[in-house]
Amino acid sequence: MKISSERILTTHTGSIARPDGLISIMREKENGRPYDEAAFNTAVRVAVAECVRLQCAAGLDVVNDGEQGKSGFTTYQEERLSGFEPVPIEGPARMPWREVAEFPEYYERYFKTNMRGAALGPSRNWVCTSPVTYVGGEAVQRDIDNLNAALEGQVYEEAFLSAALPTGLANQPNEHYPDRDEFLSALADAVHEEYRAIIDAGFLIQLDDPAAAELWGFRDLEPAVRDQRIDEMVELINYSLRGIPPEKIRYHTCYSINMGPHIYDLHLRDFIGAMLRVNAQAISFEVMNLRHIHDYHAFEDVKLPDGKVIIPGMLSNGANWVEHPELIAELTSHYAALVGRENVMIGNDCGFASQAGAREIDPKVAWAKFTALAEGARIASDRLWS
């Protein structure tokens, strides 16, 4: 993994808005209706090429495929892991967040159009009913081929592909394995195949662990039990990554990807220790969420281990403003002063279209944000290397 040895490098967390034509085909696919598979694959390939071109034009250094072929991580896991059966979600979509109960009117409106409401297909949970195996070999190879083709002729530093962690399915009901340990091991073994394919293709891998920063709170558990659960999660992640060099791995979490009050979020100081125990060289987390803009103070007390890199998010995924490059530069300089300039790369808080149907961040605004990120990195670099 390249580091900011001469200037602050820029990247993002992965998900970028899909074009409307691709979404139309994807909606048919996600609902189990007839669709033209060849046309879908062509649309994905074209979308990846354009997405990579725009990332490079905006000045991003470490780029990806924009997750153009994925409608969201739930259906993506459905396609690539066998052993699960869907269970329809009855009634309106809900999330088990504490603040949902405190702001019910807001979230009733929000869920109708965002999060699960923005999904292209039906909302479902999953239950494990048979052996978990990886069946995504052809799909991940398409991802690899599309990204390789899109990178030809572009100027960039490195490229990555995103993948889900087994933690996303670890809390689903298990009706097949005799105990939780066997279930978790099977999940880890299955996803490891995808990780290996991405690394063997020469790309970095970004592991997405949405809301782990909330899960690690386990506020309702006794401290000893909570610590045990955290240890279990970190152990599961690291087992999934066995044999893969940490310098090929980026690990991303966020405080929750919704637009909302966020008054019960943990702060970076509450979970940075657990993040740093994951066998990944780089860790990515939110900053420009205004509830967390001060979280750089965590590194006044926590020493970044040798060889680790941080990717603080300098662009909000929760508002359609374009962050000022001077603010991005200022915050970047705060982190650099605490952990060393070479250990800082900057990105965004979370994906701008974690569900393919989402338009919480207008696509044109998203590209303006990326341009501001590159300009903020340039300003910070001038200050830090002057």
C-alpha cells in the first residue's frame, strides 16, 4: 500500500451513484423479474469505466470500480454465499437504533425513501439452513476484469475492490451448524476466497464493516461480556484475513450511514483500540459528520502503531454541501500532527450510494466533493511539506 510519503494521498470508501440506465436493469434483476443479462453486464462495464475516469479526473489517487455492479451489500452477499434462505421483512423497514425510538416521526419519513426504502428489491433477512460456501468466483472475476479494463490509460496511484466482512451475517439465525463457533468459521472460510481472489489480481481490498463502531458499543451488556463480544468480532475478522498481507488491506467502518441526529454515536476514542487490532494496514472512519469532527483528539491518547495508516473521512455522506478545501486541509493537518503526515490518507465518511437506488447525495454534488477533497489535500500537502 502506498503511503503519503511526498504528499497527502486521496481516496474514498467505495460506493458511487450508478447511472439511471443501469439502475433500471438492476431493479428487474433484484426483483427476480426477467432481464437481459448481457445488457446488464455491458452496462456495468461501461459504468465502471466512466466511474474510474471521473475519479481520476477529480484528482483521487486510490480509486475503485464505484461498486457499480452491486445494488447493496445484502444482495451482493446473497449472490456470492450459498447456505442462506431469505426471510421477507413484514411491514415497514426498521433499524434497531436507539435514536429511532426517540425520533420516530423523523425516521418514519426517512425509511420510506432511504436505507432499506432505497433498495431496488424486497427487504429481507437471512437464515442459514445449509453449509455456507463461496459461489462468487465468476462474479468477482467480472469485477476484476471490469476494473482492469477501466484503469487502462488512467493516471492513479493504486486501485482497490470492496468486499463485505462475515460480521455482516454473523448475527443472522443459524439453523444448520451445531454451534456459533462453527457457523462463524464457515462464514470466514467462505469470504476468504473472495479476498484471496482480489489480492491475487493485484488490487488492494477494502473490507466494509458498516456500523461496527455502534456494535462495538454493546451498551446493554456487562463490561466483561461486551469485551468478550468485541474480542470475538476482531478474532473473526482476522481469521477471515489469514494469509493476506496487512499492507494489502483497508478496513472501513462508520458510525451509521443514515442522515439523522446521531446523538447516541460512539466516538473514535471509544473503539479505536478495537479497530487497530484488525490486521489491516489502513483504517477508515468518519470525520466530517459534525458529531465527530473533533474526534482527532483521540490520537492525543492513542499512539498509532508502526506501519498503520489512517483514512479519516473529510467529506460528509450526510449532506449535499461541498466541503471547503481549507477546512479539509485544516483537519488533515490536525491528524498529521498527531500521527505523522506519511500515515494520513484522506477520503469520505461513507459511500455516496450505499444502496444503488439512493440519491441522498446528488451525483453531481458528489463529484464536486471529490474535487474539493483533492484541492484540500493539495493545500495540506503544501503546508506539511513546506
